[in-house]
Amino acid sequence: MIRQIFTYCLPILLFFNIQKDRGDLEFVRSNYNKAMVDKDLCALMIKDLQQTDENIAFAYLGGLETVWAKHALNPILKLKAFNKGKRKIEQAVQKEPENIEIRFIRLSVQKHAPSFLGYNDNMKEDISFIQTKRQEIKSQILLNNVDKLLKYSK
């Protein structure tokens, strides 16, 4: 009896967990740009993303940590937050170099990072990659974010 319950309930629970993760990622996608000006939202998203081991979420976590540098008051903490986020983004790119979304995250950070930080080496490469693979994007929210970023990257 227990075996039957387990057999039938586990796939349902896994389905809802997968749906929840997709919903969370859509939330992150739709609020990624808002986190640049909303400190509380940025902190909430960072906290939530620390709970996952998915590579795209890890890249978003890195992107948001670089954004957190804007919200920090102490210059040393700003630099630490930025570098911590940058390392995560680069780890995510290294793990999945063909992932459009991860490359978008890196491009968005490099596009908005102050030039004195020296984090802008991959912009042309990422723009070209994203433009080539743009038609493969399935999320409408991500597509809108990509198009907005590419519009201002020319």
C-alpha cells in the first residue's frame, strides 16, 4: 500500500516542484532589471536564489550580487559584492558556454559595470552569440529583456 502511494504521489510532487522552479525563474527574469533600483527586491531575490543549485539561477545570483554592489554603502563591500557576483557568472558561463540566458546575464552586467572595474572583455562576443541564437529563446520575458539590452548595446 505504501509503495503504491509512493509510486503515484512522487511523480505528482516532482511535477509541482519543477513547476515551482520554473515559476521562480520567471519571477527572477521579470524582476531582474527592477532589482537594480529596488534594494529590498534585490536582497529577496539573492536570498531565494541561494537556495538552488541550477546553473541559470546561479548565474542570476551572480548578476544580482553585482547589482547589490550598487546598494552597498561601503566601497570595500561594493567591490567585494561585485567580484563575488562576477566569479559566479564566470563559473556559470564556464559550465554552460552555449547557454543564451547565462550569456545574457554576463552581457547585462558587463554593459552596466563601471569601466574602471575592467569587466567588459566579453561584450562583443556575447552580443554576437545572443544575436545568432536569439530565435532559440522560449521565454517571452527573457526575449523582451534580451531585446531591450541588445537595443542599448549597439
